[in-house]
Amino acid sequence: MKILMISSETVPWAKTGGLADVVSALSITLAKSGHDVRIVIPRYYSIDKTKLEQLPGEMGTPMGEGVEEWSAVYTTTMPGTTKENPVKVYFIDHEIFFGRDGIYGNSNQTDFVDNPRRFTFFCYAAFQLCRKIKWFPDVLHAHDWPAAVAPVYLKFAERFPGSDFENTVSVLTIHNLGYQGIYHKDNFNYSGLGWDVFYKGGFEDFKMMNMLKAGLYSSDKINTVSPNYAEETKTQALGFRLDGVLRYRSSDYYGILNGIDSDLWNPEKDTNIPQTYSKKDISGKAKAKEALQKEFGLARDANVPIIGMITRLTDQKGLGELFGPAYGSAWSICRDMDLQMVILGTGEKWCENEILSLASRLSNFKAKINYSEKLSHLIEAGSDFFLMPSLYEPCGLNQMYSLVYGTIPIVRSTGGLVDTVENFNEKTGEGTGFMFDHLTPSSIYNTVGWAVWAWYNRRKDIEKMRIRGMSKNFSWESSAQNYVEMYEAARKDRGITSVL
Ligand code: ADP
């Protein structure tokens, strides 16, 4: 199949979260099994264009309000793909929209005011790109709100009898329902779509324009990144006001668990840790622990458990309950328990400040407020436990990394965490992690306390849990197969026979 991924992020060029990992890993896996997969992303200022190849000629994209946008197009091949099965990546280079610092915003403006225009343009530019390279996909696969308008263009402007997109189907993946791209409806004129599409296409949202909602209405199939989150998003509690839309589309709505990149996240091959290790010989993990204690300036002690965290510092991750001034439980966890805690993250200022303040007052709590891929590997390998008290979690990658690195997750029972972690059973010793239901400072305190108790009193169970986690297989192959089945289902619904 010819598959076009439309995304605002992809590793290794632009990443703010799991979306970027998923787009590249899924594409690479699909290409390996013989599909012709291409990715289109914006050429952000931070992407060095001298390392890319420029396609000849400029590309014009006619938008609404009589505007024609001009951009250059660059291309390269995704690292890790072969000549026989390459994933080609295209970069839309539009100076005014993308020639600035930041993907969605920066420290002065957390959400750029022209984001509806930037990403509406990007979605339509994807169609112009196909025309430019004379390559028309069987599947147009859009990711999250910045790409969500592409399926709307397909349905209402580009797919008609005799067109090059006549046999193209669309899929939209929700990586995080909390971000929907809601802007004033005045921005809609710029799309060039008729106002009938504002309503028929599902943009209308209490007089605002909701880009994700339009994609959810207009795509042939939709999915999210774990089966449990797919169910949760159909409820009022976690549906972010779109639960009704998702229930309405439920027969076309899938939950497909993300995989992990097992070349990059594999303790047997990891070049970012002092010594590789496996479940047969786990000695390298102790070396990683030592290196982690040294890196963060913690007391060198093999016997004390280390709790690791790597996270965007946002409310979604349950950080209010952990670090909220005066009520968060991190302070009492570190004060009362014989453990060490390390955190790597960037994000909301209040949270960064609170973490730094805690680190200055507690000798067993250390933090680095930055973004570091390398250090994130050392934390996964060197920690004994990994804490994710998420408010909601579409899939979550870190708990899967933790499991395969023999680091035991302590997680809230939500979203993909439920699909990937099994709670410790004190009677039988079964399980792969420690889980709690309600997100409160005291339940985090109690569950960390439970894990630390097991560390000191049930060491054999802990070692067995480690090995059980390390035996898990979260490779992309089976997830990619589920995506192919969803693509096929979309094609079947439109009466297109299988290309496989
Ligand atoms: P989300 O996509 O909601 O941020 P995920 O767990 O799905 O959460 O994915 C987050 C990804 O980003 C993981 O690969 C995680 O290791 C990485 N990450 C987040 N913050 C940092 C950081 N400060 N340094 C390095 N990696 C980070």
C-alpha cells in the first residue's frame, strides 16, 4: 500500500512527545513489510535544510481568502530504513509559518496565534505535495489535531470520481485528546472550504472551530493508541467533550497499542548506558544504577531503591498531586521513605520551580530540568522503579521502556497503563508493577510506600517482577499489523479491493 503519514512531529527531526516516536517507528515497520510509506512534516527552523535535498521548483498552495502560499519542498530518507524499503520524508518549507523557534509555541507565546493557519496550510500542502511528486496514496494517515484537517480536505474537496485521490482512504490517529486545536471560527475562511463544510465536516464547536473534531467526523477510520484509552475516551470523564463524537463513530473507532522501537530501547544494545544487560545477565543494571547515582550526585548505595521519572511537566502527568506546593506528596515520600528519587523533565514553570525547590531541600531528591535523550536511557536503566501517576495516558511509552529495562512501573490505572502493566499480587507474587486507581497525593504516597515495602521485604518477588517485565514484547510488528487491518477495513468500506 502507498501510505502518506501527515504529522507535525517525527523523530529525529521534531519531537515534543510520544507522537514523534510513533510516527517514525510505525512508518519504518510498515516499510519493512513492503509498504511504500512517506511522511510529510513542516520544515521547522531547527531542521537543518543543508542536510536535506531540495526538490526542484517552488510549490504553490491555494488557500482561502484568495491567498496562494508558496513553499519549497525538501526531502530525505528516514535513518534506519534501507534502499529497498525506504521511508521518504518530505519537509514543507514555508518561511513565514515555520521559520521560527518552536513547533506549536515558544516561551513567549505558548500557542502561536497563527496555529490554525499554519496547520490548515500544512494539511492542504500535503495534497499539493502528492501532485508535485506525482504519487497518490492509498491511505492518508493523519496524526493529531495539526494534521486533522487533511481528511476533511480529502472528503470534501479532493476525493471525487476521476480524481487522483478517488481511491484514497483516510485514517486519523488520536495521540492525545487533550489537544484539539480549537480556535475562533474566523480562521475557517482561510481553509478555502465552504461554510457548509464548517458544519458537515464537524468543525463547529460552540461557535469555535475545532480542528480535531472535524478530523474525527470526516476520516474514514479513527483510532487511538491503546484499547483502554479508546474505551475511556467514549466516557464523559475522559472524553474531553468529544466523547459524544467518539461514541457516534464507535464502529469506526479502534484502539491500537503503540509499540516501542526495540533497536533504540533495548538494554541488550543500548549505547547510552555503561554496560548492556539482559534478563540472563542483569549485572549491567547495577552499573547503570551506580552511574545514575553519580550523574545526579546521589549517595552511592546499591541497596536503596531509586524511583525515576522522565516527563513533560504538565497537569496530565499527575504532577499537581506530586509536586503541588503544600499539598503534593513528593516531599513526604522523600522525607519518610528510605529511597532516592530522580526526575528529568521540562514544562510548566510552576512545576519546574517547585521541583528545583524540593531538590534544594532534600538530599535524596535530584532533578534535571532539561531535555536529554541520553540521560533518559540512563534513568530507565539505572532506576529500580519508574513513577507515572498520570491523570490520563493515551498509551504511555515510558512504562514500556521501564518494563523491558527491568525497572518496575508504579502507575495510575488509566489509559494504556492498564493495557501494559499488571498490578502486583501480594499473595501470589504475580504482576509487573504497582498500580492505584484514584489520583490523590495520598494514593501516590501509599503506592510508592507499597513498592518500597516490597523492595525491602519481598525482594524475591521484586526480582521475579523485573524478569517478567523484561520478557514482554512491545515490538511494533503486531501494532503495525493492526494498522494495516484498519487501513484494509477502510478500503473495504469504500468498496476498494485489497491491494495485498
Ligand atoms: P507524552 O507523549 O504524553 O509526553 P509518552 O510517555 O507517550 O508521553 O512519551 C514521552 C516521550 O518523551 C518518551 O520517549 C520520554 O522518554 C520522552 N521525554 C519526555 N520528556 C523528556 C525529557 N525531558 N528528556 C528526554 N526525554 C523525554
